[in-house]
Amino acid sequence: MSTSYKYLKIENLDNFRKIIISNPTQKNALNVQAYSELTDALNSAAKDDSVTLVALTGDGDYYSSGNDIKAFLTVNDPQKAVADAGIVLKSMIRAFFTFPKLLICVVNGPCIGISCTTAVLCDIIYAVDTAYFYTPFSLLGLCAEGCASYTFPRILGRSKANEMLLLNYKLSAAEAYQFQLVSKVYKKSELNTILWPTIQKQSKLPRDSICVTKRLINEFKLKDLENVCDRELEELYKRFESDDFIQAVSNFFQRKSKL
């Protein structure tokens, strides 16, 4: 694989492809180009017969700090930028929930916003003990995206999902394990010594067997995810024009300027 990305690093180990979100100066925040690169990386891996499984992780101490809001607001035409970004965002979200092979998320640090909701679309999540999961949508005057209004209640239960999506609750790695959002919690030092070697061994399992079982697990919910994704994005466009969002962004930059 020769593709070069600006915001991703790609590593190939046997039948295992590691996709590393890498925007370290912005705590691995995601902008439109990063959406596009993630979409391309996932779609390319889906078509590559040498790949059995893909694992996503972050570069450094963060998995991802979520959407790069500043990048959207420093363009000449923010409304057009939001509309254009929405098209790319939908493609990225679809690339997650339609990915036909095993998709693992290794959350190596804080996992915020869109990076959190798309992580939940992966088949298996592992996390380090210092990680947390945070979806501050109402704090920013926005709404759920990444199919979170569908996936969170079904995984976390109604009350905890509402606490996260409506009240900006920050879910620790330990709680994420308790609520079955993650399969296992590791110490940071155990990623290279235990987890990554284990995933590399798992990549030697029969690919077609994994793909068939995953298809059976997911085929009845794919239509629901498509519909939820569309509805969430419809509402998200409206929120970007709302007074709530404009005030939240103003407050955000005021706090940043005082740091």
C-alpha cells in the first residue's frame, strides 16, 4: 500500500492493518481532510484481500479530541464549509458501519465527539486505563452524530446513554468496561507488549469466516444505521446555524484566549 496521508499513519503487519490518527499539534482533532482520509483508508482496507482486520488508534496521548471546530470557522464561507463537510462526514460514518471485515478500536487516550461516536461503530473496543469517552454535544449547542442516538442506548442502556448525550457526562475507561462499551482495559505499557501482538495473531484467523459472521450480526441493523445517520446530519446542519452553537463557539474561543 503506497497511499500517503497527511493526518493518518498506516502500518501493515501480516494480515493486520493499523490506522493511526495523527494530528498531534491538535490532539488528533479531525478536519474535513482527515474525514476523507479515514474514509479512503477504510474503503481501501475493505477491498484489500491481504487484510483480515483493521485496528484504529491515535498518535501520542490522545485517541482524538474530536472535530476541529476552529478549522470550520476560519474559512471564508463557513456555511458552505459545513455543507461540504457534511457530505464527507456522512461518507466517513458509512465507511465505519459498512466495513465488512473485523474493525477494532484501540483507544489510547481521550476519545471525544465524532471520534467517540465512530469508535462505537467498531466491532471491538479496547482502551487504556487513562482513556475516557466524551460527547459534549449539548455543551456546544449541537446534537448527536455518528449514529450515537441509535448505538449508545443499545450498548450503555437508556439512562447512561442519555447522561452522555444530553448532559455531557465523561465516561471513564473503567465505567466503559462496566457498561460493556469496551471489551478490556489495559495499562498504556501493555499495548506494545500484550495487545498489539495479540491483534497481530488474531489477523491470521480465516478472513471469510470472520466476514460471514460479522455480516450475519449486522445485516438487520444496517438500514437503521443508514436512516439514523441521515436524520442526525439533518439536525446537525440546523444546529450549526443556531444561536446555541454560535454562543458556545464564542465561549470556547474566549476560554482558549485566556489560557
